[in-house]
Amino acid sequence: MSQSKAEMFAPEGVDLEHPNVARIYDYYLGGRANYAVDRVFGEKALERYPFVAPAAKANRLFLHRVVRYLCKQGIRQFIDIGSGVPTMGSTHQVADELVDDANCVYVDNEPVAVAHSRILLEEEEVTDRHCVLHADLREPDELWKQIEDSGVIDVEQPVALLLIAVLHVTQPGPNGEDIGPQAVARFRELMPEGSYLVITHGTADDVPDKRKREMAEFGKMYDKSATPVIWRPHDEIESFFGDYELVEPGCTWTPLWHPEETGENAPEIEFDSPNDSVVWAGVARKP
């Protein structure tokens, strides 16, 4: 395989022996911020489970639509946690198409994702309004302090907190238990009134039996990686929003959430049914 852009400037300490979920996701989206080990994993996954690539792209297009929607609601501050690598349109790029005063903080704990994002912002010369933090969502108070210290986000004013395809990646705590729900609950407390929480999450609920089996097998592939996944049912995903007020149409499959916000040049993704996207999505406002 040819050397990807990631190999050309691999940050010190990056694990080159094991596939990583952020870099594999970049591969599914057609990006180049991945290593040979990620591409081998990704190729095997797509060969056996071709539904994964369109599901990943539909998830990315949801991100684009939600940023457009929130800009129209007056939101100008975006915190993209688990942002991954800048492929197929990043949060700040979508916002900057609509407004000229949006600020964005990207957060990831994967060094390659952080390195690529920083290079992108430097090349675009937008580091006065956007920045990248190398941090972990499992430490919400420490992360919130880093966001405040960045000077990019005023944490006293409404923000949009994006958790896109992040929470179905297991977030192990000190004893190995998944502490994703606990971390999200703390973020809900920290966010000021008028803020929005945005979540997408893989689920096997209400999908065809064949797809349900494929998702179980697909999940087992990740069990062998450094980043196992967990497919939660709809009610558990919706519990992440706590007492926030869901934006219409409530939680739904990614292609069904405000399709009118789809960009003119967005690629078309064909699904036999919306549940083929296998990702449940929602947006909620803190009253």
C-alpha cells in the first residue's frame, strides 16, 4: 500500500501496530489520515460489511446539517469532542460558509487526529477563532477548563457540544467500566443555559435482522482493536440528553434529521430504508 499523509508526519508515540477507531473512520470516509494497519482493518470490514461506508458518510452529512441548523439558531460556539481527523468537511468549515464569527474547539485524544486538525487550521489561517485540544472526554472538568483557557470559547455563553459517533466507542474508567454516560451527565451540568447537545450513536435497534447480525459481527472486529464499540438501544442513547429539550423531530435516523439543511454539493447516499444508516441522532437544548 502507498504511504498515506499520516505516515509522513506521524507524531511521536503514535501506535503503529494497532488499528485506531478515529483513523479507521477517516478511511471509511475516503480520507488519508490513516496508517496501513488501519487500512487493512478498514478494507476487511468493508469487504464483509459494505453498509459501514454509507453509514459513516450519512453520519458526517448529519454533522454538516446540524451545524447549519444551529448557526441559524444563533449559535456561534462549537465544541467538537472526538472530532477525529478533518475529512469530508469539518465543523468550522461548514460554519464559516454561513457566518464569519463562529468559533470552534476540536477535542480528540488521538495524536494523528490532533496533528492533522492543527495543520488544517494553520493552513487556513483561522487559528484566531478555532483551535485543537489533545484531551479526553472522560475528564470533563479538566477538559472544560482547557476549553476555557483556550480563549476561543466563552463558557458563560451558549455553546453547541458535539458528540458525533463517539459514545459508541467504549470509554473505560479506572475499573474498566464504561463511563461515557457519567461524562456526558457532567458536561450537561457544565454547559450554560441555551446550549445545545448533539449526539449520534450506532444502534442495532429496529434494523433488519440481517443487519443486526452484521453489526454484532462488526462489533466483534473492534473488540480486537484498542477501541471496542458498544451498540446501545434507542432509549439508552436518548437518556444521554437528560432533561434537555429535544429539537424537532426528536431522535431519529441520521438521514431523517432536517434534510432541508443538506448542502448543495453533498454526495447522495442511497439507503433502502433510513434504518440502514444504523446511527441514531438527536439534538437537545438546555432550558
